[in-house]
Amino acid sequence: MDEKDLRILKAIGTLESGSPDRITEETGIPKSTVHYRLERLQEQGIIKNDIFDIDFEKAGLNLTLITEVWAEYGSEYHKEVGDKLGEVPGVNEVYFTLGDTDFVLISHLASRAMVEDLISEFEEIDEISRTSSTFVITTIKDEPNPLNDYELEELKAALLPDVS
């Protein structure tokens, strides 16, 4: 990855689009170069897909739940329990963490009944010792693309230290 790749990735986040025309307008990088590099970034797995972001609230999934999970320690438990948690309907993100909790989950749900169903599903997983869930009242920031939180020069310094 080099500076042009970073500029392209930053433009994708800023524009919320993978359109080579729009990226060219944003970066000044020729369209053929943008197209080639987008393909290469996809082949390398840096760009995973070309799905559009969805506003969950407008789509009806207006309850966000953050759940901490404590599980019984065992060999490979983080993978086994993590996989089981990821299969629960409504669980969108599963993070294995260090600290007081074993997992942190993010769920986007449409109703309190869905919350109740989610908690019931957790109770069915034998390895779970306990859970603690918190409702999000107001989302202050929801940036799906972390590159948008940095200026290009900050990214270059962090990701391309030999170039800066």
C-alpha cells in the first residue's frame, strides 16, 4: 500500500462511494489508475465489498443494544462461544475482549420483544455465565469508516512511516 492507495481509501470513506469517477474528482488520480488500484485493493482483501451503508434507524432497527458477556473459560472458548454468539439473530458485531468482560456485542433491533428474544437466546448458550445489556439512548457518533477520523498526513505517518 502506498500514498495513492491511502488517498483512494480516504476518498471512499469521505464520498461513501467506490465510484472511480467520483474518486478521481476527489483525489485527482487518473480514473484508469483508480480502477486498477480498486481491483488490487479488493484482491488484497483491504476493500471487502461494495455494499452501501444502511441507516438502521430509518430501516426500522431503531434500538441499539450493547451487551457484555462473561463466559466460562476453557480451551478455545473465545472461538466456540464467539461463534455461538455470532449466530444469535440480531447480534451484528461480536468482539472478544481483554479486561473484565469476555465479549462485547452490538445488536440493532426493532422492538423490546426482539430484545427479549435475544436475551433468551443468550440464556440457551451453556458457556455463558452472565450478560449485562445497555440500551443506547442517543448515538453521538457512528463512523463506519475509521479512515474518516484521520487527516491524510496522519494516516501516512501511521501506515507508511517510510514515506512521511
